[in-house]
Amino acid sequence: MTKILLRGGRLIDPSDGTDETLDLLVVDGAIASRGSGIERPSDALIVDATGKVVAPGLVDMHVHLREPGREDEETIASGAAAAAHGGVTSLAAMPNTDPPIDTPSWVEYVKNAEAAVRVHPIAATTVGRKGENLTEMAELAEAGAVAFSDDGSPVRSALVMRRALEYAAMVGRPIISHSEDTDLAANGVMNEGLASTIAGLKPVPAAAEEIAVSRDIILAGATGARLHVAHVSTAGSVELVRRAKADGIAVTCETCPHYFTLNDNDVRSYDTNLRVNPPLRGEADVAAIVRGISDGTIDAIASDHAPHSIEEKQVEFDAAPPGMIGLETLLPLTTTHLVRKGAIDLPRAVELLSTRPASILGIEAGTLAPGAPGDVAVIDPDWTWKLSGDWIRSKSKNSPFVGATLLGRVVLTLSRGEIAFEEERHAGGSAVADHQEAPAERQDIPVRS
Amino acid sequence: MCFAQCLGEEQVSWTRKHLLGLEGVHRDEILTILDTAARFREVLDRPVKKVPTLRGVTIVNLFFEPSTRTRMSFELAEKRLSADTLNFSASTSSVKKGETLRDTARNIEAMKVDIVVMRHSAPGAPHFLSRHIDASIINAGDGAHEHPTQALLDLFTMRERLGGLGGKRVTILGDIRHSRVVRSNLWGLKALGAEVTLCGPSTLMPVEVEQLEVRVTTELREAIEDADVVNILRIQRERQDGCFLPSLREYTKLFGIDRERVADMRPDALIMHPGPINRGVELAPDVADGERSVILDQVTNGVAVRMAIVYLVSRIRAAERIEEPEILAEVKP
């Protein structure tokens, strides 16, 4: 039985609006109590969280683990370790593996795999992700599927999408839509705009996303089912979701850090780590995404963590598979680009990264209320550091942010009350200690450099 | 006698290791290339069309896409300069068989090649290569991105006929969207102060191109009537398939240049084409072979321009080598 007392941190819990300096006691896998000056149980580990943010463990609702099929790129275990390194204690795994997760036994395989954090399987919407026949959603939900998605490829037929929404609503799960009109996208590899005109790369217009978002919103409205739009990237999509919400349609959406940090002009470097789907958009889209995050239109920030081997990415731009890793940079990119710039405050960041995605997925996470699972992220919001490839624990290193200077970093992750990740050199020594000595003056030392 | 010495006395403003495109290439750099090419152009009219300038320099022509004239033009340019040349024609299918561009290139580099002249269907492929190997890269066309030597030979031909390009009106006509020739021409023409008009069907016009300070129109007459140069692009038959064009017949009717259209142009306007020509589609045969046409001059000038580029890039490599410690000195007795 592990007891951990986190002392003197800024405790942020968006589930009940808490934002104050409080101690937090985690006992036997769950939040035991919180308050000022909690008595140290004799056998408890003490964490001095002074100057740190103590938040519910992050919930990344859009992750690609490559197991089964491409274990060279990521396994469930390696992805979960990367998650813990990034403060993510619950992740939702997309089903576009090989074979895809479209049967109860595969759902159980993902759910029960050895992992440092909670892995919640998302099951395929259609059998084999082919967009034709619905999966056995009731049994998949019973086996542990938290949502259904054919992410990576859109459900092309409006009829199939309609039936999927209706059926998923019956089993009480949302459909997560990869909204893309592939005919209009026409195998494009970058956003259509001046940058694509100059770069000569095949363009994909914003309309390819927005037409599909419109369709899916209309179907959600018509069926009353719950729709979650994945990786929203354009100004038009944000506006469509904003209006749908105003109309009372049960739609939620997420965006990813790369859609508020990078734009299509960056793609002119032909760096294949910048090839993502949907593509990096124009400056005006980036501004609209930030506005959507600020005003609450966008519910969640997810990584769309998509590991790819170096061999697969060291090719011509249009031959590279889309996707970048992101589990470990989810928080730092949010703090660096949104919190530091004043677009949102830290409590709103925690809501976007934890509380809200937990409620969309209907999982036990995103709160530090007594009795809740002992999933905690301790964040140093003032740590300026440089991301190096060696620091990344994911099996794949396909991040365009390697070399970037970031502000804010997770220093301790508790998953079900146990230490899942602990910053080694933080605070001039161990972050977790069994005594209460004040830590030495911390220096901003890039870890392992 | 020594060509390098003749040129060395002049102000040569070229310090680039690679020629990946004309975007960002300064006016002085372009003029250096054109002036250098003018000197090489004289060589081509000599009875012995060869100079020993690049003896010992090894150049590989790495063509991942079928090309006849550009590859021949480069090969001839390299041979006229006495470089050792290798031709590597990789079909895209061999890439599909498993060998990556990086591996292909590294294998070639292991053979101690100084310069890679590269044609590839993927935009950015030469940029990718330049990050992975030490040889200088000359872009001989990368997808719909750039084709800098084609633009340079176009500029050379225009300058030869018009004197200079400042204030001259140049119209580029045809499939603007898919053309690497357009993009390179655009940067080069702007650098030299020309006014550019792009004309073609709306489906073949890339978005937001007007932001590059060019005139964009779908009206052929408007595009050609006051032009000093009309540069006509090849229209590819495949463009009917992606529903870009209803038919080549209608394309010819709307945008084809024939004798009647020539009558709308200024009497001294030049007609150019990067080749190969679809006779009777974008250009009528009698116009292609007519007195306004400088199409064959472009081909001749292409060799001179490519000699200039290969020479200037080699010159930079030689200069860099001199600055490095003399490794051979240690093994010499």
C-alpha cells in the first residue's frame, strides 16, 4: 500500500473549480484527501510540490499505438511509458492497427495489455475500417471500447455514418469522426494556399475537412447521437462546431498542438515530420483554432500521437506517411503556446487536457476529488527547457519540435497512486523523498544533456 | 585559354553550394549565371566545343523521371567542360521495389561524386537529398515545384533578344498549376524586374498565386496583346482525367496559339516553349516554326546555361576545399 503526500502545490481541479495551494494525499491507488497542512502519515512518501502545479493526470483522447502490427514503431507498453513521461495517465487508443481493433477480443487485448497508464481502446466504427458494415458495437462497448472511430480514414458513405451514429447512441458511446472528403482532398499532402502554390506540393483544401464536418454535424443533429470531431484544423470547422453547439447539437471536438503552433508556411521546408492529416493550415486558421480554444468551442486538446519509423519518414515529402508523435509534448506545447501567450489560463489548460476529454469519453479521470483514481500530474510551469530526441521515450522520434525551447514540463506522474514517471534531476535531486528537507535551488538544466 | 581565369577576373557573385530553385536567388546571382553562360555560349560556336575547365570533376545525372532534353542538355554541358559524367535513370518503380531515395543517393555518393543533377517527381526531393549527402545538388526539376535551369535558359534567351528584362512584359500561358517551369520563371523574372502575367484555364491556376504580384487572367487576348514574350507551356494529355479540362479540343480553342492569335500580339513579341511541344494543341506548327519562335535558341542556350551552373557550383566546391586542411599533404612523401 503506497501513500504519497504532495505538499504545498497549486492544486488545480477543473472538475470542481479548485485552484489554490493545497496538500494532496494519495493512498492505495486513490485520492484520499486534500486540504491545508495535511498530517503526514508515518509511512507516506513526501513530495515537495512548492511552486508546482498539481493537476489531475492528463487524458489524451487521440493516440495511435502501433500494436498490433507495427511494434517496431510503438507498442502499448512503450506508448504508455511515453504517456507517463508526458503526464498522461489515461489515453484513448485509435483502432487503426493491423489488424484493426474491431472485435471484442482485440479490445480486451489492448485494454489489458501491460502498461504504465490506463489505455482505453477505441473500437472501429466499421468492420475492417472499410466503411461498409457496422462493428458489433454493443459487445465492443461491453469489452471496454470507450468510443468508435475509423480514424485515419473517414466513413465515406453518409448512410453508413448515419447508422453508426444511431447505433452508437444506443450503446451509449460517441462516434469520433475523422472528417475528410477524400475525393476533394484528392491525395493532397499539404494545405491549399499560397504556401502550396509555391511549394508545388499537391494541395488539400480546407473545404475537404469542412464539408465532412458539416455532414457529420447534420447527421448528429438528425439522429440526436453524440459526435466528437477529431483533429479540427480549420477556421471553418471551428465555426461549424460553434454554430452546432449553439443549435444544441451533441457535438464536441478536439484539436492538436500542431494546429495552434505550426502553419503551412513551415511545410515549405519539406520536413516530413510536418506531414500530418489534416495538414497544417494557414495563419488565419491557426488564429481561429486559438480563438476556438479560448471561447470553449474546442473541448479538448489531444496529441494525435502517430509514431512512424525514421525509415518511413526519411523519404520524399509526398511519400511520407502522415503523422507526428505528441504524447510527451502535449502539455509543454499547450503551456508554451497558449498559457504563456495568455490565450488561456492554467486551469483552462488542465480542463482541455484532462477533465473535458475524460467526460467526453466517460472515463474515471480528470478530477482530484477524494475517491477518484490516484492519477496525478505534477507540472513545473516555469521550467524552460529544450526538447532533444534523446529525451523522447516513444519508440519513434518523428517530432518537428525536437530542438524547440519549451516552457513548462511534467516532473512527476502518478498512475493509480503509483509513481509512473519521476523527473530524475529535478529540484537538484529526487522529486520524491521520504523526508521533508527543502530542495536545493533548482536550475533549468535540460535533463540528460 | 584557361576559361576559369578569364572569368575569375570578373565580379562573380555566386556562393551557393546547391541550385535547388530560383526562389530567394538574388538578381546579381542570376546575372552572374547569365553572364557566365554568355561566355560559354561562344564556346559552343567554336569548331572545338570543349574546354578543360572541369577536368577531374565527377557529375552524376540522377533522373528519377523520364526526360530526354534536359538530361541530354546537362550531359552535353558537362562534357563540354570535360567533367566525368554518369547517367543514372531510375524509374519510379525501382524506388517502389524498396530502395529509398536516400539509399540511392548515398550509394552514388560513396562513388565520390562531386555534383548530382537531379530530376524527381516529388517536390522537395532535391532539398531532402541536400540534407543527406555532401555533393552539390542541381535541381533539374522537382515535381511541380521548380526547374531553375529551364527558367535560367528562358531568361538568357529573353535577355539575348530583348537586351534586358527590366519592365518587359512576360506572359506565361497554360497549365500554371502543375508547372515547375512557371514557378522558377516567376522568381527569376521578378528578380530581373519583368512584369509577369499568368494565363490559363481557371482549373489549372494555383490558388493565391496573385499574391506573388503577378497579373492573373483567363482571357487570352488580354494576356498576349501587350506582351513582349509569350512563354507557352506544354499541356499534358492526362489533365483531361483529373477533370481539369473537358477536352484538349476546347483547350486549343480557348488557349491555343495559332497564326490568328499571333496577329493579336505585338509584332516583335517572342514565342517561347520549354518543350516538348504538343503540336496543334497549345501551339500551331506554323507558329512553332515561325519567325517569332525562339524555341530552338532556348535549346542551344540551355547547354550554355547549364555549363555556367555546373561551373559556378564546382568553383564554390573547389574554393571550399582549399580552405580545408590539406589531407593529401600528410600522405605525400
